[in-house]
Amino acid sequence: MSLQNAQMQAKRIILDGEERLVLIPSPEMERMLLQKMMESTNAASQAPATPSPRSLQLTPMKMMAVAFLPREIFFQNSFTHELTPKLAVLFQTTANHRGHAAEVGCGGQLKYAPDGIRRYKASWHTSLQKLKFDFTRFRRLSALWELKTKLVVFDGWNLLHRFEIILTRKLSSAWSLKNSLSMFFTENGVFKTTLFGVKDGLPRSLSAHIGYGQLGLFCYRGATIVVTDEKEGKVQNRRNAYVTQSASLFPLAGVGRVGFKAWYNTSEWQSVGIGFSTDLPLSMLSISHQPRNTGRNAINTVSFLYTRKSHSIEIPIAAFASSQLQQVLLWLILPWACYRTARLAWRPFQRSRAATLNRQRRLKHQAEMDVARVRAMHEQKAVESMSLRNRLQEEKIGGLVIINAKYGVLNPRYPESLCAPISDAAAEAPQQLRWWQRWRMRLTALPKAPAANVAVRHTDENAVASSILLLDVTVPLQNFVRDSRLLLPAGSKSKLVGFTDPDPFTEEEKELKIVYWFQRRRHAVTLRDDEPVELPQRKHLVD
């Protein structure tokens, strides 16, 4: 204590308006401190220089190797064996390598469907790390409701790990609502609700996952680019190209993912595609409650895709990581803007091509269509007397009376295909004349008809062209009425007596429009070709 007092001297001073206590070393102590500082400076100057951050940067070749080196590889192969019409067995092998861990396993499924109401499935999977076995039961409660229960008996070393209840409600022919509740013995449960449907053969869904400490929102949408195609005279409807868009958001975790994939079908069973996606931390957005400086960057990924039937290959490549929101938005918007611009420019050509194909098909098969229409008219003539008798009986009791019924293409997708094109000879004839001859023809031409007359003529022509795609089925429908009710099963109506498909060689959607009287009140309904018919109904009331 005395040595310290001899080497240090305490002094009280005022610094920045505050009173501070300062220790002042003695001359001997000051020389010792200066000597130590000089020794440390010399040692630092003689030490080897540390590599600069610039020298630690990867070369372009190393950057490409890091970008293309996969972080995870997953392989799965399976085949199904039908033991009986009601019993089937599926065998599968899997291999997964992620990081430094590798897993190889095998498993299978046993499916049994005793009838159209009940189905059962038992699946198992085994590997060196774990054993998993679960049992699933499906039961159709009604035409609209379906119940699914699933029990995970083994999952690793957990016994009776999870129990799921899934209830599906069919909202319409294209949309369904599915609610599921997952209960765990060792973890917190999760509730999931999903609204899903199919349009043009592509799925669309909107779902939410809610649990303790977790919340997830998901959206998926698919859209076709080319719908119709013609190949060596064979007409078929298939998706040549389509785009899928997906977005997921985890507000509590502060992470979101946005991306889209463009696919092209090279054949009936294989496709190639490319995808762009971004893993976006919500801290980059100004609306986030989290601090902006979290050190998390947005990962922008480009993926190369390939599918062949049920097999698929996806090669994701991390393009770059960015902490700037402008760069992330540019990465997402630029490919999407190019796609929308190309589709906008392609749409008129696509419509013109589809309309031309439809027109050519109708002209090529005009004789067959006329024969089918004449046959339907003869069938209507044969049942006309019975239909008239049925109509008079229904009118007496105020029952079901069909006023008007049309079957066919009510709303053409390509109405321009109904207009007869100008022949090539007529279009090229004026171009073959000299310029002064064309000028003289314009001077001596007859005066043009008024615009109103032209509009009326075009309207009449379009009405006549549209009537080719429609068939009056009032008589046969009235003949199907029994006890003031009309019941027709689901399926195409073109095979019924007095019916025929007025446009069978195109992909235009067929509909059935019925206007009828019931209890001397007017009703109207429009149904798709595959929908069942059940008349009368209160919701069809017009007056």
C-alpha cells in the first residue's frame, strides 16, 4: 500500500464541470510505462502482417463452386403392386444427405378400400436412426363432407407421438375447405385451415397454420400460359406452359418467402422450368416491429427444375445475399415484369391462333356436325307429340313447363373465330393493282352504307354465327319431365335423346340454359355440361 502511494499521487480536478479523481504516476513509474509501450510497439511491427480482408475474398472459381455445391440431396424411388382390386402395396426407398449427416431408409404403404365410403392406409419407414409407423382412416360422411383421422404410432423413439383429425367440406365443384387439428403428446398442437381448388388443371390454395408461438400464412396459385394446341390433326387440351406463384409468411419468426416458377411441357410426361425466390427477413421492411440492424440478409435463389411423371429434380442456386431492400425488390420484380410483358405481347397472337384453329376445325368437320344436328332434330321430331302432351298436363296443374332451353356454347372464349375471314384472293386483289388504279377505284366506288346499317348487319351476322354453336332442346327436356320434376344425372348431356354436341371439335365450354315455369312463376338457370339437373328449385326464381 505504501509502494502504491509512493508511485501514484491522487489529485482532485474539475473536468467538464464535474469533479473527478485523477491518479498521477511518479517519474520512475512513468519511465517504466513508456518503456513497456515502446516494447509492445516494436513487437507489433516485427510480427507478420495479417491478411487483409481483400485477400480473404474468394476467387470467382471458388465462388462458383460454393454456389453450385449442393447442401442437401434427397432421393426417393417407389413402385406400387396391386394385390387385389381393393388392396395395394407400395414399396419405397429413400436417401437423404444434408450437411455432414446422411440417412438411408426404406418403407412402404398398405392401402385398402373395401368400398367407396371407407379407405384405410398403413405406412411405415425405417432407417438406422429411427422407425416411423402411422395408420390413417378415411371416411366419406356425405356427398360434401369427408373425415380423415391419422395416428402416428412410432416416430423415432416417441410412442403415440401425434394424432390428427382432418375434416374436408366440398364448397363447389372446384373449391373445398379443409380444417385439421394436430395433437402431440410431447409438443404443442397445431390448427390448420386450407381453402384449395383447381382451375385449368392447376391447384390454387390459401392456408393458415396456427399454434402456440407459431403463425404461418401460405398462398399458392397456378396459371396457364397456353391452353389449346393442335398436333398432326389430333385435337387435345394440355398445358404447354404454366406459371406457379407462392408466398409464405411467418410473422412471429420474422421470415417470409416469395417466389414463382415457370414450367414448359416438353412432352406429355416431362417438363422443364426455372424458378426465382427470395427468403426475406421482415426486419428489412419498414412495417416490422423488429430492429433494422439484425444482421440478417435476404437470400435470392434461382432454381432449375425438371420433372418426369412422378420424379422431380430441383437444383437451387443461391445467386446472392443482400441487405438492401431495393436489390431484393429488383430481383423479384425484374423477372416477373419480363414475364408479364412477354405474356401481354403474346396474348393477341395466342387468341388469334386459337381462334384460327377453332375456325379451321369447324370448317373441316362441318359435314359431321351437320349430320349430328340433323339426327338430333329427327329425334326431337319423334318425341314431339309426347312432349306436347306432357306440356299440356303440366300447364293444367301449374307444374313444370319448359319455356326455352339452349344447349351448347353460350359464352364463346374466342368469339372472333365465329366471324368468317376475308378470303386471301379478295384481300390480295386490290394490292395487285397499280397505285393510280386503286385511287381511281376509290373515286368511283359506291357510297358507304350508314354506320347504323353496318352495325345491324354485323350484329345479325354474329347472331347467325353464334346460333351454329347452340341447339334448341326445349322439346326433349319437356319430355324428360315426370311428376313436375326434371332430374338428369351428372355428365355430358350430348348423349341424351334429342341432344348433340354442337361444337365437338373445340375446347369451348358447353352449358345448358333453361327457362321454365313452375306454379305459374318464371324461373331460369344456367348449368355446366357436367353438372346434374334438378328442377324446380327456389333459387332459380326470377320474378
